[in-house]
Amino acid sequence: MKTKGKFITLEGIEGAGKTTQLAVVQSCLEEQGVDVLTTREPGGSPIGERIRALLLDPDLKGIAADTELLLMFAARAEHLEKKIQPALENGIWVLCDRFTDATYAYQGGGRGIELERIALLEEYVQDSMRPDLTLLFDLPVATGIARAGRRSAPDRFESEAVCFFEDVRTGYLAIAQSNPERVRVIEAGVPVEQVSDQVRRQVTAFLKEIDR
Ligand SMILES: Nc1ncnc2c1ncn2[C@@H]1O[C@H](COP(=O)(O)OP(=O)(O)OP(=O)(O)O)[C@@H](O)[C@H]1O
Ligand SMILES: [Mg+2]
């Protein structure tokens, strides 16, 4: 039987550098001979990407917080069953741009849904499945918003007020604090090369840890 692949997630507010650094994690692993699949949430599967388009549509005003939450987990159920689990079972490592920590941070921290309710859905959809490693890209909200704003027109989440992202950031840091084994915080408000150095260090440390 093949050894199962590892599941690595990248998290952080908009403009934190997740998508930029995903390529760094990927090349770091591929240099070590690891087979890698990169994907993202919400989305990552054909149905999931359709749900993503709905969730990010800036014209979709006034969606109920619970609808948003359930759509996130609907997309995740599809993603896990069709893409993530099959890859992991074939020994492929999966790198995912956002996962359930984002649901806790945005729908919990940002929208104020009780974390216990999110935990119920997490268990329902994922059972005991959790990432093996999470890189949390942390930076001042203003820096992240400025970077994201330079990149493209704002999606539905990017149109939120600064205080929303402050709550999201706080939500993420709380997750890091309660999951120190899994979540590594990266200081992301610095030049891209310095962020990449931290990423390479963390990935190398993780590879050493699992080698023991
Ligand atoms: N360390 C950095 N310093 C300055 N600019 C950066 C840095 N990292 C990324 N950027 C730039 O900031 C923008 C946002 O980066 P990126 O798309 O990687 O963030 P993200 O976390 O994936 O954002 P989103 O959540 O909106 O997808 C991009 O234009 C990218 O080139
Ligand atoms: Mg991105």
C-alpha cells in the first residue's frame, strides 16, 4: 500500500501572499521528489468552482451568513471526495490555498457565527480529516488590502470593511494559538523574498519532522 500523502494548507487574509507562496511550497517539495497537487478553496472541483463564483460575486448582496457557511462546506465536501482524498490515498501531497481555518476566520470571526456550529459541520463533512500542516500568512490588514487592491477589482469578500478583516485576522491568530503543532505563523508583511525564506524554513522543518 502506498504511504498517504500529506495535506498542507495556506491561510491568511486577502493579499497576504498565499497564492504567491504556494509556488514556493510546491517547488520546495518537488525538489525533494514529492508528488504535489495544488488546489484552492472555495472551489477546486468543477461543482466547487461554480459555488465559488456564486460566493465571490460582488453583486450578490445580502446573502444570509448561514447560507454562505453551508455553501463553503458544500464546496468542501465535493472537493474532498472528488479531488483531495483520492490524491492523498495515491501518495500525492495536496497543497490547498485556504481550507476550513478560513471558514472559522471569515464566517466565524468575521461574520460572527458561533464556532461550535462550524465545528459541527467540520465534523460532518471531514470526519477526523485535518491538514497535516498549515502556513498562516499574517500581516497588518491595511497592507493586505493595499496589495489585493492593486491586483484586481474587489470580490464580495474584498469589498468588506477594514474592521471585518481585523476580526478575520484575530480569528486566524486564535486558531494558530490553539493549534501550535499544526499551524506555523509566517510574518507576511515583509518583502516577498523574506516571506519565501520563512516558507522554505517551515517546509524543510516539516519534512524533517515527518522523517523521524
Ligand atoms: N511579500 C510581498 N510584498 C509585496 N507584495 C506582495 C508580497 N507577496 C505578494 N505580493 C503581491 O501582493 C498581491 C497579493 O498577493 P497574493 O495574490 O499572493 O495574495 P493572496 O493571499 O493569495 O490574496 P487573496 O486572498 O486575495 O487570493 C499580488 O499582487 C502579489 O504579487
Ligand atoms: Mg490568492
